[in-house]
Amino acid sequence: MKAVSPSFFALIAFIGGLAILSPPLSKTPVLPLFAQALGATPAESGIKPI
């Protein structure tokens, strides 16, 4: 069996961590504000205009 390099393991662990953390991050109330900061319209970001 071929030995796996530590950098490959670190990459797989990092990708796994992102996969675990991405759903909670997408549900935070800050995401629509971040979308507007990037230039999204209120309809695209889901914020109702006042």
C-alpha cells in the first residue's frame, strides 16, 4: 500500500471541515447583509426594502 503524504491528509481534513461548517454559516442573519455589500439587490439578498 502506498503511503499518504501529510499534506494530502491536511487538505482532505480542511475540505471536510468546510463541508461541516458551510450549512450553519449559510443560515446566519449576516449573509443577506454580506450579499448587499457585494452589490446584490434587495430582491436577490432576500431583504425587504423599507
